[in-house]
Amino acid sequence: MVVTRTTKLFFIGPGVAYLAIIGLFPFFYSLYMSTTSLNLTRPRRSQFVGLDNYVQLLSDPLFQKAILNTAILAGGSIAIEVIIGFMIAKIFYEIAHLPTVNWLRTLFILPMMVTPVITGLLFTYILNPTLGVANYLLRSVGLPESGWFGSTDVALLSIIMVNVWQWTPFLMLIMLAGLMSVPRELHEASALDGAKWYQISWHIELPALRDVLLVGAIIRLIDNLRFFDVVYIATRGGPGDATEVISMFAYRQSFQFFNMGYGSAAAVLILFLTLFVTTLAMRYLRRVENA
């Protein structure tokens, strides 16, 4: 059967049209709005302003604070998730022979299955300064209570804790798969040579996990650059600007202050920042693979 160009277009066309409408049109429309002064409270006064919104963003103290908070959130969350995830992956690797290990793994990855909105609501109750179980437990053991999401000192740390709770299982699964790919003979030979567990982890397991760990960290970095749901539910960027992240900044400018041009410029910057970081990470990954 001869497949003509018309037949190919007939089958490919709907998919291409779908991608163009769903993916490309919103992007180019956002790009257009980011070059205007569009405000929904006075749409007829909208004017083309070129790159003024981007220049204003880079000198905006609140946007700079949002970038700093996002960097702390991403760096802190990924570092803690890698450490805890590796420890738990190591435990699951060592108890892989137990008949109940599959049930234990399933229980551990449950947080990943909870939607971020539900996670935010759940921890809003748990970390409630007056009625939450977290402060009740602290009082029970004689420790000082915390304001959690309501304290400027620990609000961002509380968000990081929630992020770590939900996404540590993701990195744990990746590292567990990497550990299982390490030949057992290497562990047995190292043990016969008298190597301690931490020496085996440092010299054999961590080098073997380097590539999968880098891929996992890239995925988590992209997730953290567009982190929004938990912040929106728990703090709305507050108190003050303590938990203002870049996605929350773009949302507030667009849908709270109706400043669509300025908010679109922030959203476009987030997109290009994500692409920049991802490109750098992928180049590094290719260099490691070719080394």
C-alpha cells in the first residue's frame, strides 16, 4: 500500500493542530502580553511597551526576593531529599529479601500520590499554631511551640519540610533502582576486603548513582521552579514576603492585581529560566556520559 503525503497529513494534522492550540498559542499570547501594559481594570489603555516590563522586573525588590526564596526552596529541598532518599533507599536495598518489603515501599511512596492542593490543606491543619498536632507534640515533650506558616522566621522552612515530605520518595525510588543495578559481586568483594558500609557507599554506590541522581535532581529542580500549589494553599506568599516564590509572584500580579502584562513577563522569565537551567544540566549530563 502506497502512503501518500495527503494520507500522512490526514493522520498527523489533528495532533499538530491540537499541540498548536493547546501549547503554542498560550505561549505566544503570553509573550505578546508581556510586551504590553495590559491591566484588566483598564484594558483600553493597554500600550506596547517593548521590554519595559522585563527591565522593571529585574529591578523589582519583590521579584528579587521571590527568586531568592525559590533558590532556597529548590536548593534546600533537593539537598534534604537526596540525603534522606539515599538513606531510605539503602535501607530498602538491605531488606529487599523480606516478604513485606513491597508493602513497605508502597506505604513510603504514598505522599507522592497525594495532590499538592490536598497536601497543602493537610499541613495547614497539622501545623496550625493553636489546634495543630505538631505544636501539641512539641508541648508534650517540653519543646517551644512554633508559628510554622505564620512565622516569618520558619514559614519558608515549613514549606521546604512539606516539599521534602511529599517528594523524597521520588528520589528514593530513583536511587533504589540505581542501587539494584550495582553488581552484588562488588559489595561482596568489598565486604571480604573489610570495607565498612560507609566506604562502600562512598566509593562504590554513590559513583554508580551519579547519572540517575543527576536526572532526578534536574526533574526536581524543574518542579521547584514552578512550585505553586502548597504555597498558595498554606501561605499565599506570606507572612510578608517570606514565602513569595516566582510562580506565586506571577500569579499575584496577573490574577490578584490584574496586571496581566507584568505578570506575563514574570511567567515568561520563569519559562526561560527553566529552559536555561535544564539546558545546562543536560549538557553536563552528556559530558559525563561521554567522559
